Amino acid sequence: MDQAIIKVSSKRQITIPAAIYKKLGIQPGQKLFLEVHGDKLIIWPKTKSYTELLAGSLKDIYGQTKEEIDVYVRKERETWEKTPS
């Protein structure tokens, strides 16, 4: 876990240490989230792309192979109500 001691300026500003700034890939002008948990502050970079953030997050949820996914879809379709023709 990276840690640093920082100082709050008279204008309530803080400076992010260079090593942490680089590690997180923060860029000038980028927005950060700030959250309070009890007596702790948590700061993290705002996601630039929610598509990139979520990409792959549902991997293998319906199966790991094409065949497993086909079985899953077939079973789901069997539960659908049939409409009269």
C-alpha cells in the first residue's frame, strides 16, 4: 500500500506526491473523487471511460465455452412463455 504524509495549505489545497501521481496516471486538470469514511478521506481518479472500466466484468457469467453459453441460452428460452400462433 502506498502512503504519504501531505500538508494542507492555507487555501485548503493538498499536493499529491509525484510517485503516487505517476502510479495512478493522473493528468493535470483531471477530476478526482473524494469520499469520507468516518475520519478517513479516500481520493481516487475519476474513470475516463466506463466502457473500459466495465470491459470483461461479465466474462464467464453465462459459461466459459460457446457450448456452455448455448446451453444457458437454450434453457433460458425454454422458460419463456409461448404466445399462441
